[in-house]
Amino acid sequence: MATASAGKSVLVVGGSGALGRACVDTFKDADWSVISADVVANDNADANVLAEGDWKSQVERLMKSSP
């Protein structure tokens, strides 16, 4: 993973959608280390966190596990 010179990092949730891609690119241009979280990888991000299944199933799984 690339390291930003100033040590700044950001997580972009939905980093493969239109707005998410723009956010990833904007932060990369400003020398931030960018992690994209989505169901599809964003090749411009330094790292990707990929969710399995659709967002509805992700929300349902989180709701079941919350106290």
C-alpha cells in the first residue's frame, strides 16, 4: 500500500460509484492514502475493502449482530 507523505489516510465508503471515484481521485491528488470500501474494487485506491453480496444483505447482517 502506498504511504502518503504527510501520513493522512481516508476511507471512502462506496469508493467505486461515481461520487466515490471522484472522492478517491481528489484525495489521491492531495497525497492522501485512500482505502475504498465497496462491492467492487477501485484500482485508483491504495487499498480496497470488498463487501460480499449486496448492500441490503450487509445492512441486515449488521443489524443482526448489533446489541
